[in-house]
Amino acid sequence: MQRIPPELTTNARRMRQEPTRAEHNLWQHLHTVRPRFTRQLVIGHYIVDFACRSLKLIIELDGGQHATLATDLERTRYLDAQGWTVLRFWNNDVLGNADGVMAAILEAVARASTHPQPLPCKEGSLPCPTRGHPA
């Protein structure tokens, strides 16, 4: 496993201690969500705003400076290539419509955590509809 550069760790800690207003507002809602999210996670040579490791789901909050940045596209491509899904929201959306942003996040969490093929029932357990037994 590759070691995280110390300057990224230092920056991530500082960003956790000094969140933007939008990050603080979203964290007030997000920290209760399960599976668990973490703030300012280092992935490769990037620091992401919020991430759920188990679902490989990232939430990025963008201010006006991100409107035309090509580096955001490059960053998203890198994270996608690592198997992460990136959701982006504008700071204004978080500050003005936190419930709507949370609804979108919870929908993404539900999609990411739903397994397409449930595990087979255990032998000797209750009747199992996936084996042709009545439910």
C-alpha cells in the first residue's frame, strides 16, 4: 500500500478543523448516515470533501471557482478509474437546499448499497423464495 505524502495528511487535517460553511452544514446531516462517511479523505494525490469507503462514494462541494476548472474533470476521471463514484453539489445548493442535497445523497447511498443478487438462504432456515419455496 502506498504511503500518503505527509503534506496531504497535514492539509486534510487542517481542512477538517477549518471546514467551509457549506461543508459544516452538510456534515451536520451527513455524519448520522450509515454506512459511515468521513471528511477530507486522501485518495491518491487528492483530498475529497466526504467519502464513504464501503460504498466507494465521494461527495464534493464546489464553490464558484470550480465552474470552469479542467482540473476538476481530471480529478473526477482519476477517482472514477479507482472505482469511486463522485457526486458534486454547489455550495449554494447545500446552504439553500440541504434537504434536497441530502435526498440526492441518500438515493445514491441506497443505489450503491443494494446488492443486485441477494445471498442464497442458509440451509435449514426459513423457507426461501429464491429456491422456489413459498415465502
